[in-house]
Amino acid sequence: MTYNTTQTIGELAKQSLISQAKVKYQDGAIGFTDPGYWIELTRIPNRAALIRWVLQLLTKNWITKEMLEQFISAVCYYKRWNLYD
């Protein structure tokens, strides 16, 4: 990653986070590009459903703690849920 001297710290942090993202939002779904596992946001109507999806993801042998953290954060962001309520 190359850095431009006119970039702010916030822009650098955002670039770094985007380049490290394991979770993506695409066409109304949140998922993992590798291994290609997508969940439509309409299938997560409330926080209880989010917990059920996290439990489902925990059964996958490819899931990591970082991926789960990014998944939860992304769902809360796109659903406009306060993660810390």
C-alpha cells in the first residue's frame, strides 16, 4: 500500500481497513468473498436472527474470529443498529 503525504490519518485507517476486510456488502447481501458465502440482509430482520447466523457461521471450519467480528459490525452498520446498545 502506498501512502500519499496529503492523506489524513482517517483516510489511511479507512484504506487499511478496506484492504483487510474479509466481509463484503454486495447486492443486498453480506458475505465472505472467500469462500463465497453470502447471506441476504432480509434474512437478518432482528438481533436474534443475527445471533442465529453467528451460531451457524461458527459451524464452518473456515470462519475466524476476525471474520465474525467484521460480519457482526457490517450487519449492524447496514441495518443501522447500534452495536453497543
